[in-house]
Amino acid sequence: MYDLLGQAKLAHEVQMICQFGWFQSILLAEECFLHSDESGQVHSAECRGAIIQKLVKLLNQASTLAEKKNGCATSPTSNARKGIPRYGPDSVHSWMTAGACALATFFGVGGRRSSGFLYVAILDTFGATRTQAAWPIILLGGVLLLTGLIAGPLAHRYTPRPVAIVGGFIGALGLMVSYFATNTEYLVFSLGIVHSIGSGMLFVVIPTVINEHFIRYKGLAMGINFAGATMGTFVFPKFLELTTNHYGFKSALLLFGALCLNAVAFSLFLRQPSWLKKKLKEQKDKQAQENKLRSVTDTAGHTAKASRNAIPNGSTDGHASAKKQELVPGSFRHGLTVFSCPMFYVVMYSYIAFSFAFECYISLLVDFAIDRGISVSHAVTVLSTSSVADLVGRLTLPALADRGYFTRQSLMTISFVWMGSLYIMLPLAESYAVVFAMATAIAFCIGTTVVLFSVLCAEYVGIERVSMAYGMVSASAGMTSLGKPLVIGYFRDKVGSYDNLFRFCGSVVTLGAIIWIVVHIKLWATSKHTWTLDNGTLCGSHEANAKKGQP
């Protein structure tokens, strides 16, 4: 009994220091006396247990409040935990997920990032024309992006994780069955279709995972994710060159496919965060309740109005109400509402222009360098080492945009201006040093730009619709890729060089830069266009302000 009173007194003193709960200590001491006999022993085991539980709870509260009073000045570890939470957005778990995304992307899209070497290897191995060799390579990018038509809706409905797992397996399978290729038509199927579908499923949905796990550091996290693809450019072309020299091209594809199965393993880590699940469930339940209430109100109003006035067009209102009820977060119809956002089309054209130019550049750089008198080995080295600049671009400027040094719209505008100019000037490069310098500068712009598309999609349409939006944006770029083999064959086999093709790519990108300049000026002139967690979308900011009664 006296031990309990001593502990209660200690708890009382601690709480007095924390200026909290001192009255609870007195009540606890009184409770000890009330449940004790004349000898001072607590006569009930249940009472003793209850008193001890209350005492432990009281001591825990006192300890917690003492830490708060002292500013949580405990240890560097606790300070680190306070700076970077273990769970939630921008947490330790989020950064681990970003690392898994990067490794899944590294293995999942390695074929696309090696397309320059694959193009030359197909020419040498099968003796094909440039038009024939271009088909499987262009489809690597075209079908990969076109897969967004199915990957986006599937991720919107079932979350990105299962889509990424299946995509990683299909992509590796497409590479391995290329071992049995006897002509370019077979590679069109195995590389251009099977491998591209698998890689596309993984490539399209992984940015959604990043957007789900991050709020403040989306740009940096997205850069880490796409850095995996950049490292693939640095590693896999050389890997294919070495294995082709030792075992032959088809055996190299078999080994490459087996290596890319690692994408499946890392895709297993890509789970939707629990805090977002809870938030989306609350939104869905709230929307369902609002739809139910609206249905009852509309039905009652329509019945009363019909009984008084017998207006025949009341069924139209009921049909419109039914349509509104279907727009529940997570539904397919809700995902299709991205097409009502004007900025969605700006991002769509920007991605089409970026993708067209990038696919031509990444596929033809090695052949372009060979035309300039550079050896195959040095040309592959240019492609691989320029990926370092690509990596720097992905990790630096988007991270600065996260910290507010400039807006993402400004960064997109500047990147498009420089990238378009560099594509137009690329035909002027004649020596190895100039080609290397131009390739490095272009790679830096590519790395900076590719990070921004999915982040801007999330800002414009909201996290709950970003899977659908990014899938549709990717698919639109994929549709334009299907005609690129004819374009490449025309410029190389008939015109005789890629110079005008690169100039055309630069013009398309420059048009995108002009569009972003107009958008940037318009947003600059608009007083209220800032994206916040409350409205969740730039496109929806005006509607959100209208609901709040703001101008």
C-alpha cells in the first residue's frame, strides 16, 4: 500500500512539473485508501489491478507531457523521427517505396532504354533495312505508351500494385521469347508488342504510386523513380554489347529477359498507403451519402412538382441525378472526368511532343553518331554516359521546384525551350566532342522534363484520378508513335540523313514551349490558382472557391 502511495506521489510530482493532471494523482491516492483495510492492504485483486493500470497510464501521460514540455529534447533519433515520420505522406516508408519504384522501373523498362543498341544489332543480325529494323524499336515506345489505355483504368480500379506485377512478368517474357526470333517480323511481336505491353503496364502505373506516397517532395521522389530508367540507359546497352559479343544477339536477349524478371520482385513492395485508403474510403462514403440524399430530395421534389404541374420532362432530371450518383471516387465514370480539365490537354500535347522527339532521339542517336564517323563502341558510350546528365536533371531541378524556388510550370516552360533548341541544333554536330556535348545537354533536359508530367497530372486532376489521367496521356503519345517507323525510314533511306527529322522534332517541342509560355502567363495573371490539399486539383480550384463563396 505504501509503495503504491509512493509511486502515486512520484507521479504527482512529475505531473506537477508538467502542470497537468495533479488532481488525478490525489484521486488515485484516495482510491487506494478507500479499497484498503485497517492494515493498509488493498483487499481486492481486481482493485489492485485497476489501481496499477491507472497508475501506469498516469505515469505514461506524465512522461509524454514532460517530453513535450522540454521540447522533446531527448536524442538525435527522436529528432530524426520527428523530422521524417515513419508512416504517412513523405515518410520513411514513402522513401523506401520510392526506392522500390526506381528499381522496378530500372528492370522494367530496360529494353526501351537500350533501343539505340537494339536498332543497330537488329540491322547487323538480320540484315534488315532501316525501315524493317525501326518497327520493333519504335513499337517499344509506341505500344509501351499505348498500354496506358488499359493500364490507367486498371490501376484506377484495382490500384497500381497488381498491374505493375503482371506487367513486369510480361515484359521479361517478351525479351526471353525473342531468343527464338528468325526475322524482324518475330521481333515486332516479341519485342514490339509483348515486351512493350508488359513494360508499359509497369511504366504507366508506377508514377501513381509516387503521387500517392508524397505531397511535399513529389518532384524529388518522381526523379528518384525515373532515375531507375536512367540507370538502365547507363547499364543495359553496355550489358547487351558485352553479352552479344560473347554469346550472340539472341542469347543476349534471353539473359536480358531473365535479368529483367527482378522487376516483379520490386513491384511486390508497391502498396497503396493506408492513410490514403482511409481518406479515399471516407470520400467515397461521403459521396455515397450525398448521392443518396440528393436522390431522395430530387425524387420528392420531382414527385411533388409532377403532381402539381404534370410537367412531362421530369424524367430528364431524374436521369441526370442518376448520372451524378455514378460519379463515385474510384469508379470508371469518375476517372473519365479528367477530360473536362483544360490543362489535361496541355499536358497531353506536351507529352506527345516530348515522347515523339525522345523516341526518335533515343532510337537514332547511335546511328546518327555512326554517320558522323564515330565508332559503334564510342556511339554506345555517348548514349550511356549522357545518362549521367539525365540522372542529374531528374534529381536536381524538380527538387528545387519542390522547395518553392520556382514553379513546376516555369520549369516545364524553360525545359521545353532549351530542349527544342537543342534538337534543332543537333544536326550541326560533326565531331565526337560536339555530339557528346549536345547529347549531354539534351539528356539533362529530358531528365528534368520527364519527371514533371505525372506530378502536374496529379496537381491538375487530383490524386484519385491521376492513374486515369496519366494513362490517357501516355496512350495519346503512343498513338502518334505508330507512324514513326515510316517517318524514320523516309528520312534515312530516301532523304539520306536524320538532320531534318531532328529539326522537325525540335519544332514540335518548341510549339509545346510556346503553349506553356501562354499557360504560364495566364496563371501568373490569375490571382487564385494555387493547388492545395483541400481542393486537390488546380482544375477544380475555381469550383472549390465557388462552393466556399469565394470569387
